[in-house]
Amino acid sequence: MGLWTLLEGLLLIANAFSVLNEDRFLSKRGWSMQEFPGGRTKSLKGQFIGLIYAMQYLRVPLIILNGLFIIVKMVSG
């Protein structure tokens, strides 16, 4: 497993987090930010929910990175 494969895997995980919808998926399973009043997200679950919300705000850079990875894969094979 090379560095490029690791980066591709991380990009795929970031894509998966960014497409999770709060109303359809997260709140039904008890993973919404409304469970943490006042922003107290010190627990592991709170940190993970914060990571999911951060990925949702980084959608535009993810789109650019996806395009870059696609171009590199097309050129290099």
C-alpha cells in the first residue's frame, strides 16, 4: 500500500462523511449536534459528529480534490 492509495482512501472517507444528511440519517440515529447544547463536544461521539459537520462545510475543496484525483488517475492509468 503506497502513499497514493492511502490518500485515495482518506478522500473516499471524507466524501462519505460530507454526503451524510442530518435530517435523513444522522438525527434518526441520535447523531445530531442538537444533542450537545452549548457546543460541549468533549466525548468521542461529540468529536466524531463535529468531524462529520466539518466535512459537510468542506464540500467545495472536496470537489476540487476529487477532480484532481480523477485527472491524475486518467493520466497515470
